[in-house]
Amino acid sequence: MTTVAPRHPLATDAAIQQSRGELLHLVEERMLGFLANEQARWQDVNARAAQPVAALTTFLANGGKRLRPTFCLSGYLAAGGHPANSVAVDAAAALELLQTFILIHDDIADNSSLRRGAPTVHEVFVSEHREQGWQGESRRFGEGVAVLAGDLAFVYADQLAERLPAPARTVWNEMRAELVIGQHLDMAIAAEGVVDPGLSRWVAVQKSGRYTIHRPLVLGATLAGRPDMAAAFEGYGLALGEAFQLRDDLIDAFGSTEDAGKPTGLDFAEHKMTLLLALAAERDPRVAALLDNEEGEPWDAELLRTALEESGVRAAVERTIANLVDKACASLTGSGLDKAWRHEFARLATQVAYRSH
């Protein structure tokens, strides 16, 4: 059955971006205002009690793409949601705090020293412990505090989501479970050295496709009272999410730390069986041999990069990304979305898949 999204009287490219931009500004104010109140509250207890909140504030102030809030608000507005809805703002803010939670934990798991061009949360506390000459092991202290800061972001995300109506709460809960299970599988197949493109694709879908694009879009549409738009947004979100993850894989394998804002080559260092590597191993026996390391020795990053280039998988993945972008945009045909909104989702697809601005 064809879904029909309500036509907004201001559905033009400029009006769409202005309306969403105003909401995104409110999201920033909501997050930082919320954290400022929490920091003041815990500062009154003890200065140390406010440190995890301060770490979250600094992390958010360092930037980020805000993709999940953008897609949540896009789904909300495209489905005819009213621009002055504080619940939609809170939902988008909750998504960014959930992202903060997972990135802080991910940086620990990946042993990353940089995020968005700045020291990761655990590195900040490792350095402080070392410089102050405190008791115990600096690394354990820094990672322990960062885990708790990430946990606090998870708690705050749920607090911001507390006004979600039941249908939206169902989307929220499913998304969080998918995210955590996807993260676990990512680590598990890396530890076991599993080369399985099907499983790697499923992990990419859970970690990226559903969490980054699909679920935020559906969450927004559900808040607007249009859960019937879920099917169109699922097709768009899953295809674009896979393209997003493949781009991440390419950036880690071939990009620079300066461009990425974090160390590259971490997938190689942590034996992450990314979709890129799984596809390459299936395509080229030489890549498979380089990944087959039962002794647990580090992968040779330079040899892997060379093999990936020579196998042709890099070019093949670029073609796959282009096809996934086309598939994402085609999934909105017949959705009933305004032409301006279809154009906007096509623009977002290009931006996400190619990291353009």
C-alpha cells in the first residue's frame, strides 16, 4: 500500500533546511543546557562528581556530524510533524547522547587515542592520572572513568527520551538493543577471525544502517504520527547505512588521521573483520591468507593495503556504494513524499556516502 506523507506548505529545499536547522539548533541548546544543569548539580556534591558530566560536555562541544538527530528530524518533518515539538527535539538530543555513549566505549575497545581531532575521553583521564601521580594504574583509571562517562551518557539519553509515546519508545528500545548486539558481534568475529561477508554485512546493518539512518527516520516519523512510513524509510536507511559503513571501512583502510579526525588503520590493528575485508578475502586468496592468522600476530597493514588495491576490491566497493545510494533514493519512489523532500533525502544520501558537505 502506498503511503502518503502530508504536504507541508513550505516544502521547498530552502524551507526544509531552514526548518530542520532551527530544530537542530534547539537540539544543541537542549543537550548543553541539560548537561550544564547536571554539572552544577553534581558540583555541589563534590568537584570530582561533576567530572564525567564535564567530559560529556567537552565531547559534544568538539563537534560531530549529528547524523542521527538530522535523520530523526528529517523523518519527523517529512512525515508532517509540527516544527515546534519539544518531544521531537528531546528525541534527537537523546540520539546524540546515545551516540556519545557508544563512541566513548568504542574508543576504549579500539584503543583509539583521538576522536574528532582531540584526545579521547579515556586518554584525557589517563593523562591526568599520570600527571598527578595518583595511586594505581593510569590506564585502568582512565578507561574506568571513561566507561562510567559513557554509561552516564546512556542514562541521560534515556532521560531525554522519557516523554516518547509508546510506539516511539518501541523503536527506541529496539534500536538500542540492535546497537549493543551489533557492537558485540563486531568484537566477537574480530577475536575469532571469522571471514563471513554475510555476517559482516549483518553487523554493518545493525551498527550502522539501522542505528544511524533507518531507526532515527522511523522514530521521527512515528513521533509525527506516521508509523506507516516505516517501510519506505527502512529501504532507504538500510541501503544508505551499508554505504555509510563501507565508506567508514575505506577511510580507515586508506584515509589519513588528519582527514578522519581519529587514527586510521584501527580496523587492521584490532583485527576487525569489516565488510570491506570480508569481501576482499572472498574475492582474493592473497587477502584471505594475510587475514588467516591463528597465532594472533598483528596484521601487516601495508601488505593488506597493497593487496586490497591490487585485488580491485577498493574500486568494487566504490561501485557498490554508488549502487547503494541509487537503491536508497529509489526506495522513496512511491512513498508519497514531497518532491522537495525526495530531493533532500537524495542530497543527504550523497553527503553520507561520500562525506561531502
